[in-house]
Amino acid sequence: MSIIQNPINSLEIINMCMGFVDSNIVVENVCAKLPMDELVRVCGGRGVGKSYFLKMLAGLQAPISGKYLINKKYVNKMSFEEFLPYRLNIGYAFEYGGLISNLSLYQNLMLPLEYHSVLSEKDMHERVMWYMSEFNLVKEKDNRPAFVSGSMKKEVCVLRAFILEPEVLILDNPTVGLNKGNIQKLKEIILNKKKSGSLKHAYIVSDNEEFLSELVTYDFKLDWTLEQDAA
């Protein structure tokens, strides 16, 4: 069950400019409509700004200038309270995403659900335990991040993207550090959620062709020299 009240029907950037610290790469005046209702591979050459772009879609990184629109509303002009319903509808996991070190793996996954208080304690517990069991993490649930392997920490970071059952999923190199079995399990979770309709739009950066096979339905290339209209 999703907690979402504000469906996301369109994502668009207008005259966006991006800059990179200690780099001469500058992206200027880009216009693009993001493909919707698709499982999208965001692709492009090294250093083109794929991670930056995903963070901007999640509302975590602002462009230097230009506009980012959700449902034709300017994210740049939204207050925290105005953007919150959309943020809650976007699940994201980044390659170097962190966990709270003084919480157990279980508590890290429970935290978003407890903070928003939309499910009963029983339902929150069952949801977290279901996800942990999918990645064989139940035996480690009471351990803190410092006492588990790097792959387990990565698995929890990826699972956290799903915990609020968002319509929009943003994943930056999600398979790095995962074993083959859990890579396949992640693919199955995404496909099942897309089939059920709970997940509508996904934007993924990955070089893992085996993971992307039979998953991605659209390639969105970051070619900053062209105006893109993928709607």
C-alpha cells in the first residue's frame, strides 16, 4: 500500500544549466521531457552528469539555473511542505547512499515509515521484514551498518528506495556490490511492481547489461546538444 496522495504524471526540465566542481564540463540551456510510464535507462558517456541528473529528478540537487517541473509545477519555487508529497512519491538509491550508523539495518528501513506514521506498527513491521527476506537479510536485521558487509549495506540502501511504495523509482548503479541472486531478485521486484501498477516510472543508471535485459523499455540518452521530447 502506497502512502502517496499526489500522482506524478510528468517530469520536465526547461533551460537547465548544470555545473561540476573542479571540472570544465558545463551543461547549458537543456530542455527535455522525461519518458513516463516506462522503465528507463538513463545513458550517456562518462562525465556527462548522469548521477547529477538523477539527483535533480529526486529533488536532491538543484540546477544552477533553469526550471525543473513536476506535473508542470516549478519545483524550484516549491517550499519544503509543497514538495513533500512529491518527494514521498519518489524512491531513490544512489551508488554512495548512506545509512544512519547508530541504527540497525531493520531500524534504517523502518525509519521512513515511522516518520510519516501512515501504517500500523504491524503493517510497517511486515513490510520491512518482507523486503529484508527478499534479500536474505533477516538474520542481520539487528546489526548496525558498521557490523555487516558492504554488499549488505548496499542492499539495504536499495531496498529503502521501495519502502514507501513510490510511483517513481530512481536508481544509480543499483547492482554494484550485489550478488547475482539479489540482482535477479531486484529485477523481479521492479518488474512485478510495474506489472501491478504500483510502480509507474523508473529511471536507472547502470552498465549491467544482464540486469537491464528484459527490464528497460526505453533508453534516454543524455545528449545535451539536442532538445529532447520523449513524452
